[in-house]
Amino acid sequence: MIRPIVIAGIALYAATSAARPAFEKIALIDNFDFITHFDCETKEGTRQILDRVFMTGADSMAWRHQTGGVVRFPTREEPTYLLNGVVDKRRVPDNRVHGRARLEVGETNLLAYAIAEAKKLGKGAGIHYTMEENHFAAFTFGLWNMEHPQYWTRGISGEPWAGRCSFAFPEVLDHKMRLLDELLDANPDFIYLDPWRRGAWRPGHEYVEPVLAEWKRRFGAEPPPQDPRDQRWLEVVGSFMERYMRAIKARIAAHGGRTRFLLGLADITLADDNMWRDYAIDWKKYAKEGLVDAVVVSNVLPGGGDAWAETRKIYELVMARRGKADVYFHVSTYDYHYGIPSYCRRTGEKPEVVAKKLLDLAHAVGGAGVILECVDYGNYPPAINAILQADAAKGK
């Protein structure tokens, strides 16, 4: 069935996606990564990107809602990319776009177009939703953030972080939910919230008024800890992070509840505490309660022993604590966190052998699928694509 979606006056016709396969391979896409090969500011270029990505054997794609640290489509919440007719360099630094982005002429919501086109191809289509509106700390911030310094995060010394808005302020949460509304308007099959791409945010950046007030309510006049990994501080900050997660789930429900909520887990170890320690995200609670539909193990950090034995133990640990949630693992050619190149160095095995073992391990422990971390123009070579394609054919 074909049904219209109207966004900013543009009618897009999105086919109903094919049923989610029993074992789903999701390709993460930053369309800007293709800028030297395709014109990623156009529909034609967007379709070329999709065709290239699905050559990997992926069943679904997750289109990043921003690239180079900035939302890259017309938006009600962030209505302009321009300040006095000039591209706002706080949002689009030249070193990120090689002087080729033409944000001032973009009238088509290419994110919504990409989702609709993927569905026409019978593929799943979601959104790779970074936890912050920027990618990393050195990249750009949303214009709304820059215009609301009263909501900026603060460290233990009280020093603000310019452009970084705290999750604790209700006004910031409302802003984030309005941004999310626009993404849900595009009718994605899922939202993948990626805490690894959090703009370098940590619980130690939340020494702000609402958090301090909650600390005082719980612990009286006792000063907040200097150590942001103090268990009590994490519990206070974690209450605001949980509010953020519940707001996402409620927004999805308000849009009809058809969109799945996937939560990323980064740098998982056998200790299994880093998501709480580093991000105050109690993923096990969310999974147990069904607050998230799936968790995505974007990478693991084996210790110094047998890499495959330790990886399997970590996978089994996550599966044992997944509650009601599905679990996705990774087949990642990227190595800025632990990917295929790291396994190659540890084991002496070829990339395609490592990719096959990662895929087989995800199957063996009962995973719902895998993610392909940031599929670029050529970073998933033919030998790995053949393995993924064979797995896709096996499931039909």
C-alpha cells in the first residue's frame, strides 16, 4: 500500500516496508560521507547513495538525521541555516563540508525522501539519531542551543560549556522532542538512539540547577560529589536521562507507535557497567520494562585474552540481561572503537574471516541482527559484502 506523507508542503509517497527479517542487517548512513562521489544535496544523489549502500547485503538502513554536526534538512524547529544571508559557521565549519554543502538552497527533506525510497525498494528504513544535536565536541551546535545560554551545561567548577544544553532543563527536553517530532513525521520504521555520538557529554557536565535541586531534595545540604562517577550522582543524573528516554517513547506512541526504539550500547566489557558509569544510562532497566524495543551493541572491548572467547562472553552477558528487548550486534569495518581491524590485529585473521565470525556469533547467541557501522562509499569491500549478501539470501 502506498500512502502520502506531506512535509513542508512536499508530498512524498512511502511504500509500506517489507516485514522485518528474522535476522536484520542495518546499514548506518551519513549521506555526507558520499559527497566526493555523489551530489548528496539532491534526490538523484540520495538514490545513488541508497543503491550503493544496499549493495552490501543490508536489509535496512538508518539515515543519520545530521551530518558534519548539523541537521541537514529544512526544519520547523531550526528554520534557517543562514545568519544575515551567510551560512552560519558555528553550524557548518568549512573543514567539515569541503566547501561543497549548499544548505541555503536545500528545499527538499532528503531524510524523508531517503526513507520513502528505501521502503519502495522493500527495505527497512530508520533514523540514526545521535544523542546530541552535534556529532562530537569540536563540531557544530544547533542554533537553538546557541541562542539559549541559560540552559548550557556546567562542570563541577560552574564553568559553562558554550552551546551544550543540559538534558535536565524541561525547556531543552521540549526542544529535543520537537526535533524528534519532525523525524517521526518521516514515518521511520525505527529510531536508533546512539549515545556513543553524544558530543562528548558526560554526567560530569550536569552540575546545573535542576540536577543540583534534585540532589538537595535527596541528600539535603550535603555538597554534590567532586567525582561525577559517584553512585549517588549517577542516580540523580540518571533520573533525568531516564526522563529523556521515556519522553522519546511517549513521542513515538503519540505518532501511532509504529516506530521501534533502538538504544545503542558502546564499549561493552565483561564488567558491563560502562553505560551507567559513563552516561548514567540504565539500559538494563529500560530493556526489562520494555521502554526500548532493542539494544544495539555497537562495539565491545575484550580484555587481554582470547578475543573471540571474550567477545562471546560479552554477547552472552548482554543477551542474559536484555529483558524484553531484542539485541543487535555489529559487523563494523570502522575501528575508531573496536571493529574488524582490531580483531584482525588481535587474531591475525583476514577481514572477511573476522566479518563472518562476527556474523555467525550474532546468530549463535540469538541476536536479532547486526549493524554495519557507517557504510561509506567503499569501506565495506566486496569480500565482506559477499558474506552479508549470502546471509541475506539464506534468510529468504
